[in-house]
Amino acid sequence: MSRQCRICLHLKDETEFASNGRKVAVENRCKKCVNRAATIIRKLKKTSPPKPKNCECCKNEDNRLCLDHCHDTLEFRGWICEPCNRGIGQLGDNIEGLQKAITYLKSTTRKKRNQSLISRICQWVTNV
């Protein structure tokens, strides 16, 4: 049976993907792409500045910071905590994805504020 690697997009036999020991492929990247990514991270760690004490994204103190890098240019971006790393990745690893999330949060906050204001006005009117 074959699967598609999410990085190189090639269809490959399941044996070319990492398994969990039960002959079930659990990695969505082929072994070749996993090895290439590991090599890139090793090289970046050698040339990157030392880890700070705080996440460079959220500024929280964390002793388990991840090396963040641009997946297009392979350039080092900074040291960030796991939640920030996952969040940025889940939002597409780009400014557009983050901006869409910000726009969404702003719109829902505005709606709640408006609903709260309407509810307070209604309550005030009934008490008058």
C-alpha cells in the first residue's frame, strides 16, 4: 500500500514511513524527508545564538525552547516555546494565518461586548 508524503508529495510504499512497531505507519513524512529535516535542524542549532531564558514570541520563561525556522528559506527565526511553535504552525506558519486568527478574535470580542452592552441597556430600561 502506498501513501503520500506531506513534504515531498511523492507516493511511496508504507515501508518508507516511520512506524510504531506494529507495522502501522504513524509519520506523515517519509523517512527521507524526516532525515533531511533533522539534518537542517542540527545545522541551524550549530549556527544559531544561544537559547535565551524566555520564549521570543510570548516572552514566558521556559527551559525547553524550540528552534524556530522558516520552512521556505530554512533560516533561523528564534527560540520559542512549544505552545507558540505549535500555534504558529497550526495557523499556517505565515503572517496571513495569524492575521486571520487576530481578525476572528477581534470580531468575536466585539460581538460579546455589544451583546453585553445591549443586555445592560435592556436591564436598565426595565428597571427605570
